[in-house]
Amino acid sequence: MPGFTIADVQAMVAAVSVPMLVADYRPLIAAYGHLSVDEIRERLADDDALLAATLLLEPVAASDAWLRLYGNPMSDAAPSFVERRLDLARYPDLRQSLIQQVSAPFVGVTTVIREHAAPTLGGRDVIVRSHWQATGSDADDRYARIVVVDLDVTDLRRAEHAALDAAEAQSRLIGSVSHELRNPITSLAGFARLLDSDWDSLDDETRRELARSMAVQAEDVSGIVEDLVAGAALDRSTLRVAHEPVTLGNVLAGLDLTDYEVKLDPDAKVLGDSLRIRQIIRNLVSNAGRYGGDHRALHAEVAGDMLVVKVTDDGPGITPKARAHLFEPFNTGTASGSIGLGLHISRDLAQAMGGDLRVDDTAADTTFELLLPLSTASPSS
């Protein structure tokens, strides 16, 4: 900046709206100029030496945005702030940026652009893109004025990470859906072709068995589609559930419970959405069928103002590691026929109806408990 006085520089910096610092590097150059580049780099590898070198920089001006973000580098509190910025365990990228900036004049570099996390005056960490630039000279000394501009790109990085997470989730969803739909659809097609080609040669019992198998596969496809539709609605926060009197027996009608020990009052009434309650219980029954052992049970009992519907199986159980992620999306366990959304969606649906879905940690068998608010009004289907 030939011809510019310090007052001119300060006036210019005061007019900008970004975090900007102007510093004079000549005190640093005077202290380190007798060393070779290798010696300087070796010295800056020491944390105390790097801190001392950083404190040799002579701040000339700082914008209001810089003062709000980092504090006044020309005040007596500046050293303690620089020490915070050199917390190596917390800010390793910032440390590398400072090493590059401090050593730049000795290797002939006039521009350094880096991105790193940094602490603010208020204790909040931000992600900044630092642009270090040698901009002017006094007596042809190009490092007489160094401008550092720190742009806060925290929100940008968060948005990028969210977009990457969404793309990864979409990829996992597409992969899971295609894999899980392929199995039942392939089975359906195979059974249908067998019935079509060998109908006359098959006995009645074989036809019935094939028809039952097709019904099971169709239910799996229907369940996957239901979970997808409900999951999409939950993601958009537009899911609506009814809060109407519902009779438990009507909800269970149509569910295949032939292998279950059933103990409940079919006339029990709850407040909720019959379609969603059926979807939750279908998910629990389906999971017990995949993971359970020889004994499965469906019980319901009143607990205070809630009806607790329990689905129990004596399978191998849930490991502590799996339990910690049980209600997270895409948790498929080891069995097929699921895209890993069932329990995640079922709990959200239960909570949307004023209830909850939980797993009993104290039971010897695996027991899921669906809590629904009781209703004393006239029932609906």
C-alpha cells in the first residue's frame, strides 16, 4: 500500500463488514530473518515458539466484525486469546494455518488460503476460511502490511454435510427397498407361474399352501410400502393421525395371529388412528415372526390411563449394542423382509397418538410394549 498511512489503513478496515485484520510482519521478519527456512520450520514445530512468533505480529487495524468475533488483537488480552487459538488438541487445522502464515514471508509466499475451525470471543466455535494476503509495502517491503480476512462458513459446511447425509440416506433407502422388494416379488412371480403351469397336476392342499405363501409375500410387500409412505410423511413433518375411539378387536381383525397366544379384551377401546395402530401391531408381529423362537404372544392390559399392548417372543433376544440403535432408521438386524424403518416409524406413530413404543429391558423374552391412551367414548373401526 505505497503512500497509505496507518490512519488510511484503519479507516479502510473500519468501513468493511467482514472480519478483517491488518498486521505488520516486519517485527517477525526482524526476529527470524537470520535463520534459514529449515531452521524456521523446525522452530515453529514447537508450540511455545509458534505462540511467541504469532505474538510478534504487530496489529495495525481490525474491523468491527473482527472485534465482535475474536476480540481486540491490540489489547492486553490478546496473548490469552492467541493461546486459546493454539489449543492443539481442539484446533489442529488452525495450528497448521498459523504455521503457514508465520513462515510465509521466509519462503516468498504472499497468499495463504485455508479453512479451519476457530474459537470465538464468546466461546462458540466457527468454521472460517482465512485469506492471508501480503498487500502493500513501505520502502518496497511487501510484507509491511498483511491482511487476514476470516469468513464464517459454518452454515455453509453444515448445509453441505446435511446434503451429503441426505444423499447417503437416499442411496441406502433405494438399496434397501430394491433388495427387500425383490425377494417377495420374485417369490410371488414364481408361485403364480407354478400355479398357472401346473394347476391341474397339483392337489388342493398344495394349491392352498402356495396361495398362503403368496399371501405372506404380498403382506411383506404391503408392509414395506406402508413404511415407505409413513416414513416420507414423517420426514416432511406432514403426517396426520386421527384421535378417535377405536376398538382393539376391530384393529386386530385381518392380522394373522394363528401362531400367537392371544390374551386381551377385544372390546377394549383406545384413542387413536385404527389404520396406524394396525400398522404398528403388524410391524411388531412381523418382527416377532422373523426374529422369534417357538413361542409368541400378544397380550393387552390396562395400566393407569393407558392400554399396554405387548408382543412377546422367546427368540435369541436383542444384544445391548443393537438395543442402543433399535429405534433408529435403517436398523434391519440380520433378517430380510424389512427396510429397517418399521420400529422407527412405529414409535413416531405411537407418540403422535399420545402413546409410546418401548422394549422391556427386564423381561427374559423380547417384549415390545405399545402404549395407547384409553378411551371411554363410543368405538369406531
